[in-house]
Amino acid sequence: MPHKHNPAYTHFRGNKISRVELIERMVVETILKSKMPNEKRSWGKIFEIKHSSSVIQIGRILAQKRGLDEEISAIVCALHDIHVNHNGDAKNHAQVGATLAEKILKKTKKFTAKEIKIIMNAVKEHSNKHLVSKDPYVELVKDADAFDCTLYVNTHDAYVYEKSPEVCRTYFDRVIRIRKELGLPHDKQWDTIDYINK
């Protein structure tokens, strides 16, 4: 006997889904269908799915706290790593991803030119976490992305390894601000730009 679906919620099935559900589903499908094998990907498909989903939900929370459009915020967060999701390569992924995001949004025919511009700009700028933007959607996706990454084991030392001390300090200051905004306890690991696990 086939399973009867609850009509109150789509679970991302069918065509009667919202714009944000459409984009979220598209991102997961892009990851799953990507031809780039996992061993050649910068991060791996499992992390991409986990990270994308988490950043979207964190983005929703931050949008509510900041009085921003929750739908646009979630879509920005869904598309922020779309270039990586598509071909597995993280190099220059924000810049290239903005163009891919534009194509996806236009293809749906569900977004205005103004909305596409907001989303594209946020995707394009999300990797510049050492800079502070006046665009609240740019800052939201930077914060959601950075905060999610800090919830994985050894992120602190990975950042210390990958980034210059100056950039690392700006990342960690951002993390401290987000944790405070979300009412989380102070986490002293972000106070230092030295390795914690030697």
C-alpha cells in the first residue's frame, strides 16, 4: 500500500512547492547529480549537503533576528556554494557561483530583477568575511556560513592553517559577534589565532 502524504507539508515533493523550497531542492539535486567524483571534490558531497542545509537554517534564524526577508535570506544561503555544489571546486567559488545563481534564478521565472541582484551580490561577496558590507544580506550569508563552519571539529585550526593571521582574526571576531548575537556562551578558542591542537 503506498504511503499517504500529509497535505499540510510537501516534504519538497511535487510541483506545489514554494520558491525557497524549489531552490533548496535544486541545490541538493545539483550536489547529488554532480559528475565530479567525491575524491576530487574540494569538500565532498556529504559535507556539501550538511553545510548547505545548516547554513540555510542558520540564515533563517539570523533573518528573523535582524528583521530581514526570511525567504530571500534562505535562498541566498542555499545558493552561496552553488559553484562547489555543481562541480566540486571551491577555487574562486563565490565569484563564479554568482553567475550560476543568476542563471538558476532566471530559469525559474519566479524572481524579480531586484531579487536576483540582491541574491547574486550576496553569493558573490560571501567569501570576503574579512570585510564588512553595508548590504545586510551579504553580512547575513557571511555570518551564517562562518558560524556553521565553526560547529565542526577542528575548524579553528583549519582556519589558522589556511588564512593569514590578519584575516583569521577578522573571521574569529565575526564568530564571536555571531555567538553573542545568538545568545551563546563565550567560546575562548576564538580569542586566539594560535593553533589549539598541536
